[in-house]
Amino acid sequence: MLVGLSLLSAFLVGELIAAVLADSLALLADAGHMATDVLALGAALLAARLARRPAVGHWTFGLARAEVLSALFNGATLFVVACIVSVEAVRRLVHPPDVTGGALVVVAVIGLAVNLVVHAVLHRGDHHSINMKGVVAHVLTDAYAFAATIVAGVIVMTTGWHRADPVASLVVVALLLRAAHGLILESGRVLLEAAPSELDLALVRRHLMDADYVIDLHDLHIWTVTSGLPALSVHVVISDECFTTGRAPQLLDELQACLAGHFDVEHSTFQLEPAGHAEHEAATHH
């Protein structure tokens, strides 16, 4: 992330200067997105450092969800930039300014090369981290945007059709919205305590119910603390025989091994209880 942040920051300065000199909205759009990339990488670095802090005091999971907040921030910035560029692109479609096609091509080629290098560096990171996914989404979208800008510059140079510049900007907008949607949706699922999309809740319930002595389940909750850390809690109604024969500890081991082995859920909490106990609980649900 530090390498990527350094490369993108250096290029951002150069692109802003080129965009003003060429009077190019496509380059300004790319520069705006590049600025959010720099901001995103900075936020991601801070979030990664916070997420490594150990649990202490009231922060019983540490600050692991700082990465999720960073991903949500990245998605929101992509959406805001898309809205701003859309308005300006429509204005320039109606009243197209003169654009220097050569400058578009040169700056976009350099920008594409920089983003490909940054993507290659980031690709070595944690592919399961939603924080890293947010940063990569920014960089990939920029790479596609520069490719569209190259095409726009060639069209301006060969045909003189200056509306190619705002059209390329609208292509960038579509890519920005696509990336923003994915990040906001994924981070929103985590923050709203939804079960991980890759887990089949009915299958989880069926596996737990298949264990010996298990009569019923209730208050089954599955959520994601942060990337790669799903958690589960459940009340397990078991037969009285399991308690009287001292089999409860072995059953607990079997249930935890089932979750870890079949579903990669290693953070689990079970409440073993006899039949009828649920009647004494105030907020029981299935």
C-alpha cells in the first residue's frame, strides 16, 4: 500500500497539471478518481494499522472493523466522484470545448502504466480483505478509465470530434458506479450483521441437528466481524441423557469441529440447554 500510495500521489500531481493545460474533462475525471485512490490508500493504511490492535477494554474484538469502515468510505467516495463527473460530462456534451487529443493520449498511457504497476504490487496483499478489495477496485477502475481516455484522445486527434472526451468520462462514471455498488453492498452486509453470503444457513442448521443428542436449535446467529472472521452463536437443546452421562463436553467439541471443518467458522459460541429451558428465556427466536 505504501508503494502504491507513493506512485499514485506522484502521478496525481502531473495529471492535474496536464488536465488544466489540455482543458480535458476526461483527464480531470481521471484525476478526481486518482485523488480518491490516494485518499483510499491512505484510509486503507490507517485501517489496516487499527485492525491489528489487540482487543482491550470495551473493544472486545479490537478495531477489526476499521477495515470495513474503510471499504464503505471507499465506495462512498467512488459514488460522489461519479455524480460530479456525470454532471460535468452532460454539460460538455451540450457545449463541447476544444480538447488537446495528444495530451489525452500521453497522460492516459502513463496513467495506465502506473495503475498496472500499482495493481501488480497490491495483488500480493490479502485477497480476502474487504479493505484491500476497496483499494484494488479504485485502482482497477482507474486503469479502465485511462484506457477509455486513450481511445477518446485518439478519436479527437483523428476525427476532431471533441465530444469523445465527455463520452469517455461517462464510461468512467459507469465503472465508478459499478465499483461503488459492490463495495457499499459488501461492507453494508458486514455492518448490518448479515450472515456471510457464502454460507448456506439451512445447511449449517442441518449439520448441527445431525449431531447425536441434539433435539433442536434456536437463536442461531451468524455474522461477519471483519474480513475472514465469521462468527456464530446458537442455543442447542440437547437430551437429558447427554447431561447425565457427562457427554456434553464431547458434544461441544463435535459441534465446534463441525463448523470449523465444513464451514470455516472457527469463532463459535454454543449454549447447551435441556428441553424446556427456552420457555424461561425472554427473547427466544428461531
